Amino acid sequence: MTLAILGCNGQLGRELALSARIKGLAAAGADLPEVDITEAASVRSFIASVRPSVVVNAAAYTQVDQAESDPQTAFAVNAKGPERLARLCAQRRLPLIHISTDYVFDGKGEKPYREDDPVNPLGVYGRSKEEGEQKIRSCWGMHIIIRTAWLYSPFGQNFVKTMLRLGKERKELRVVADQYGSPTCAADLARAIVTIIETLHRNPAPPWGTYHFTGLGITTWHGFAKAVFAEARRYMPLKVMEVIPVPTREYPTPALRPGYSVLDCTRIQRLWNATLRPWEESLKETLHRIFKEPGETDGI
């Protein structure tokens, strides 16, 4: 079995390649500039050369604030690209696993969002991802859409890496404390995807559709930051002495963020036997990798 990974140089793409290798699965990755999901010909050529058993789309435009002033690119990458990819998968009868986001919800709820709850994205990024979901559903039935949230890893740029950098530079940090969510380790999500792929190979009638996957537990960005610093001090001295909780209104951004991004993940556990881990446990593992395996990660 071979999986094709679009967006292989991103956080999830890199973890997915590692997880596949551990499980003995062949994986072929593609990313910019060689393969651009907005250019149908390059994607078609890649798929034809790899001849995969399943396609995973981890490519996305994720600059949430920049999307507000660049909606054309955001929709090209997050909506039109996945639509073309779904049509290509339909032509070749290839299962498609697509990664989406908690930003399809407005965050005004008070209980974890289920997959069938109404969507209402607040900004361009969320709308582009929600449209991408719709396009895939309309094009090809053999799909799995996985919404995730607050993704981090030892690779690329993310909240954990940013906190580590700022923690070395500043004595005081102000971090939003009224946005709630579940930090998600990209390695955990990658392992869940590999589990799904292995099950697809054995199940002649898998439960296609939309699923949620995050870390277990709920925190705020402020709580997340404090946990990062508490664990990071085991490995290195930090300059930061105080992490001050602030409301969202004191940290204005071009794009609105959901205030409550908690996702109900029971469906993916029940139907795909995916393993969810407490986010604190996964954070400790990720920081260990960053500090103890610098040659295998991007470090800080």
C-alpha cells in the first residue's frame, strides 16, 4: 500500500511520512514548488507517477490573518484545489483523506462541536476551508474529512515553537486566556490517519464522511503557554518570568478567532479506533523530541 501526501513539508505531512515509515507503509510526498495543489496538471502528474492506494491532502493555506487580505489565494488553495483533487481521486477511484479545521465553526457554542453541528466560519480562512469540505463531498463519496485544531509539532512554525522562542527573549508575555480549545500533536493525528489507512485496506465498506480529531482535554492559549514553559524549563533556562492572561479584545487581529474551539471526537474513536491522548502528555513528548532529538526535528 502506498500513500500520496500533498503538503509533505508541513507539520502534519512530515509527521505522516514518519508514521507511515514506522508502520512499513510506502509514502510519496509532494509540496511546493514542484507540486502546487492549485495547478491541476502538476497534481495529476504526481498522482500518475506515484500510483497510490490512498491520497492524503495536508496542503493548506493556513495564514489566518493574511487570508483576510488575500482571499483569492486562500480559496484557491483551500477550496478549489481540494475540489480538483477530489475529482481526480474520483476518476481513479482513490480514497481521499482531507484535513480541515475547527475554524469552520464560529466558536459561540458551549459544548464540544459534533461533526453534524451547523458551521458558521468567522473569517476568510474558515470560509475557504468550509467550502473545500463542501466541494469534496459533492465530488467524491470515498472521502474522509478530518477537522482538527491547535496543531503543533517539532516542525515548522506553530504556537509551541513561538512560545519557546519568546520565552528565551522576554521576561513577560501576554497571552489570550478567553479562547478555549484542545491542543493537538501532529504526530498523534498522523498516527490516527495511518490507522485509518490500514483499516481502509481491510474494510470493503468503510464509514466515509467527516470526523473530528484533537488532543484530549480543554485549555486556553494562556494555559497552553504556561504548560509549554513549565515543561521546557526541564531542558533549558528561560527568560520569561510571568505569563499574563489577557482577553481577546486586548489582542486584536485582522481575523476573528472562535472563542470555543473544542471538538467532540467520539465518532472517530468509535468508528476508526483512533487513539486520543491527553494534550499535556503529547506536549511533553513533543518537547522531548525538540530538545533531545534536534537532528531529527527543526529544533527551536
